[in-house]
Amino acid sequence: MSRDDFKQWSSQEFVPKVANHLEEKKLPRQALLLRNNAPSFLENEDLKSGNIKAVFLPAKITSLLQPMV
């Protein structure tokens, strides 16, 4: 996935859907997307919308943490 594709996905899909879900559940508008350290990803600040943020996991640690298991 290219940087532009990821940025578009984040702004047009991820943030709106997360914000809508939080609003429906009457939860605070805050969420965190943990991402691996793939070179195609943007900087953290490029993928921030208020308190909905994306951050990198440290390099070579994804397999140790297994965040989706």
C-alpha cells in the first residue's frame, strides 16, 4: 500500500467510521491505531484527527507483541 493510499484510507475510512462508532456508543472521541513500522506508512502527525491517532510500534517488535491476537 502506498503512502497516499494509506493516508486516503485513514482520512476517508478509518477516522469517520471510528468517530461514528464512538458517537453511537456515547464514548469519548478518542482512539489509537497501532501500526507496524512499514516504510510505506506516513508519520504519526499525518494520521491524526483530534484524539483519533495512529502510532508506530517500535521496529522488529510486532511479532513479540502480537497486538491482534
